[in-house]
Amino acid sequence: MPYINKPLLIFIVLTILYILSGHGVTISNDSVTNVDQITDLDLWSRSSHFSFHFFGIIFYLVFSSIIGLSAVTSIEIMLALFGAAGSVSLYLISIKKYNNISQAIITVLIYSIASGIFRFACQVEYLILVPSLGLISLYFYTRGQNLFAGLTFGFAILTSPFAVLMTPMFLLFTSFKELFKKHNIIFAVSTVAIYLIVNLFTYEETVSGHWSYGGIFNLYKELYSQINVPRTAAIYIYGYLRSFNIIILILPFVLYYLYKSDKELLYVFILTIFIHLPTAIPEARYGGYQMTAYPVIAIAIGLYFSNVLIKRKYLVVILTAFFIITNFYIVYTERSFFRDLKDTYVQLNNNLDKNSVLIVYQASKPIKEVYAPDLQVIDLLTDYQNERAKIIPGFIPTDLSSVINNNDTVYLLESGVSMPDDHLKLLVGQFTKSQGAKVKGFALGKVLAKDSSLQIVKLENYPLDVYRFTKRYDE
């Protein structure tokens, strides 16, 4: 049987998969800002995401300037490559720790196909770099390459300070008693060194600039003071349910197995989940930083499947297949929705009169700057979101009554959020409504609540629901 380089095969397959699944979807508000900064070769702004812009500029210069790809495509390729490299690193870490190829394969499948990883591995945002750089760093650490491990982890922290949430994983290959051993000192010094060197050039931006640490700290402090516990808990739990679905049901058995057989991994597992709780409060809307806990969950599942269920291979195959198919469905439907959203933006830009007023409740910045620059776009938020956004400097909520009164014709893109999220929100409609979440029908109800006398026409031939509102005039 010919030799197969499994890490290389995993890397190639995942890179292609991530690029194919993510290319061509609409981008977010933050993505527009990131792309603008990268194309301007602006390395020092938004310094809390330094590494994203650093690698983004490199890939932009290579793929756009030399090959001629768009800036967005260049960044998508970068993120897919880092996402795949993170998965390969996890595979090699599992081999190093447990010396079991089947277990390592299951582990990398659980991690790389989890919808959170799958989603951000080719989406123009920095989040996938956090777990990916953390895993690459841990791989170097397991090989005794402590200098490279520290530098890589420094870049992870320069992507987001929440990279520190991955530190419990290092306890799988060291202990608290070894913290001041030579290899850990080299690792720590190199991490701090790269972080401080970059901050010599970004000090003012880091302290007081846009998305500076100081500004984010004050923002989080305000968020903690008015936190909505049920909403945050629901989003936090949903972040794991969405990514691990069927796996969540067997997790209690996994934890019991770890208690009996691998207390080291159990303690790392519990510590990882525990330290995520306070950071999940301000960032629950993403579910993104939960990705830093995914590797530990995947390792635990791989260990359980390969040791306890090994005699029931059919059950392992069924559970793994169900997991993969479910997450493919989640990501495919989400991607299809965002492609339809982009197509709708472009059609509206071509079909509506210039300066037409369009009400949306998806991200408005890409509509204004990328897909439909001829349209006047009004961004609609829920009452809960408006209340939370008041703590952001310069925020001005949309006056929907004024928009309706000052325009004879108003258009509305009633997009929903994405599938299958809308289905779940509709199932728990009363809870969703009381927590101020946006769901399909939200904007239509908002407009009619302001003026029920408006004439409504649903426009045809758009991928998503588009309505035209006109005023009734007495004859």
C-alpha cells in the first residue's frame, strides 16, 4: 500500500473545502473595514487585530498585486490556509499525545467541520486566526521548538487578546511545576517580546485608538453593568449546540470516561470551559471565541470514540457521519443565504432609482460601500440593540418614523438572519421576541407599527423578500 502523507492530505482537502464553501458570499461590516485597511497597506490601525492585518497585507500583495485576485479573495485564501493549518496542527498534537491515528483523524474531523470553524475559515474576519495560531503554537511547543511556539502565540495574542483562552491546552504537555523550566521561560519570553516589539509602534493606537484595549475595556465594563443574562446564556449555549449538535448529547458520557481514565484532560477541559464564561458575556453575539475551546472538546470526543466505542465501529461511523452531514447542512444553508443576500443587493442597486431609501437589518456597510453604492441605506436595529448601542461613541439610532414621513417611497429588504437560525428562532418565538432578537418578519412588523396605512407591494424576481411602501393619498 503506497505511503500517504496524511497531514498534507488533510491540509489540501480542508483548504479546498473552506475556499469553495466561503467564496462569493457577502461580507460583514467589520470585513469592509478590514479590507479597506489591508488595501491601504495600513498595518498599525486597529492594533488589537494586528496579526490579521499583517498577514492580510502579505497575502494581498502576493495574490492581488502579482496574480490579480481581488483583495477579498486574497484574504479568503489566507484564512482558509490558516484554518487548515490549525486543523493539521491539532492532528499532529493528538498523535504526539496519544499515538493513535484513528483517534487523531476523529479529533480533526470534529474540530475542522464544527460549524464555527467551518464558517470562519473563509470569512473575511480575524476570528479563525485565534484558534489556528494557538494550535500552530502548541504544535511547535510539543516539538520542543519553544522559540517558534512563543512567537506564534505572540501573533495569536496580537490577533486578539482572547487567545489566552487557549493556554490550558499547553497543560497537556507541561505542568504548573514546570512553569519556570527553561523551555517555558523561552516560550514566555518570546511571546512577550514579539508582543512588546509590535506595541512599540502601536502604543497610541493600542491605548486610545479605534478598538483599542482601553476602549474595549470600557465598553465591556458598560456591557457587564447592563447584561441580559438569559439572552447571553442562550447565545453561549447555542454556539456549542450549533457546532457540536449530536456530540453534545454524548458529552456527559465523555466526561465520565475522562474522570475514570484521563483526569489530566478532564481538568484541562473543565478549566477551558470555565475561563470562557466571563469572556463569552460581551462576545456572545459572535460565538467566535468559543472556537478556542473547540480543540479540547474535539480531543476528548476523539479519545472517547477510539477507546470506548472502538468495539462498535458502526456507531462511531454513524455519529461522525451525522455530525459531518449536519454541519455541512448548517454551513451550506448559511452560505446559500449570504450568496442570495449579495445577489439581492446587486439587483436592488441596478433596479431601484438612485437615492432610493432602502431599509435593511443585515450589515449596512457592505451595501453602501461594495454592493449597492447608489442606494441610501437605513440600518434597522431592535429596541434591545439600540439600547445596548448607546454606549458606543457617536451612535445615532435610526428614526424610522422620520424615514417614513420624509419619503414618498421606501423599500425594505426583509431578509431574515440566516438559515437554519431563523427556524430555531421561530420555534422559540416568544423567548426570541422578549430578548429583542431579529428574525424574519422583524422589519416588516416594525414599519407597519409606525404607519399601518402604507400601501405594500412585494416585488418579484428577487432571491429574498423585497417590499415597496408608498403613502396613501386621499383622492
